[in-house]
Amino acid sequence: MERERIDNIEVLEYVLFCIEGIAEKIGKNGGEVYRMLTENSDILNSYIVPVYDVLHTQGKDYIVEDILDVMRKRGLRV
């Protein structure tokens, strides 16, 4: 899968926030979650980054649960 470059610092901070929040929720480290979102799926580039404008205004619990729901729907075990 081709990875897009994230040039916006706010989006990058949001992505890191999402990865760490998911990692904390499912008991994995950030590297494992990053691989799940990039190597095992394309959720980072096809969902998390494109919906930044909408999701970053929500609370942490909502964001994490929303992304976990997408992960489950795309067949990832979380």
C-alpha cells in the first residue's frame, strides 16, 4: 500500500493521539497499532486522515471507539 505523507502538524498530532488512544484501549503498544492501521489495513490513510476535520473535534473516547469500530468492520482483531 502506498503511504501518503502527512505535511500538517495538527493532523500528525491527531494521528499520534489516535494511535496512542487505541493502543491504551486494546493493551498494545503504539507500533503494533500503527502496523494494524497501515500494514494490515489502510485505515490510517483511508479513514483517520481524511476524517480529521470531523473527528478531531470529538472527545478521546468517541474517537477511539469510532476507529475501533472501523477496524472491526474491516476485519482486524482488536
